[in-house]
Amino acid sequence: MGIVKIGDELHAELRKASSVMCRSINAQAEFWMKVGMLAEANPSLTFTEIMAQQLKVADVHVSGIKAA
């Protein structure tokens, strides 16, 4: 485990996003870092495709769930 220094403005946005997404600030930062790494490694994929791929890897089935 290490310490990552980020700017105040990004930290403020991270705090707001973590609240909306019901994640801790650290979990939100990890999510953004993981998605960013996956996006850099797969530049032809959209965010939606990356998320679908990750859900499939985790064996999450959302086909029967309806959006509100």
C-alpha cells in the first residue's frame, strides 16, 4: 500500500464522485485508476464496453435486471 498525492481540485471531485457512487474515496480512486489503465490498454473500447467486459470477468449477470 502506498500514498498517492493528488491535487486539491481532483480530490474534491473524487470526494463528490465517491459520495454519488456509494464508494469510499479510496475505492473511487482505485476504480478510476483501474478503468484508466484498462482504457489505455484497450484504446478501441468504450467505457461501456470496458464495464461490460469487467462484469463478464466477474461473472455478474445483469440481463434480467431492469433499469428504473
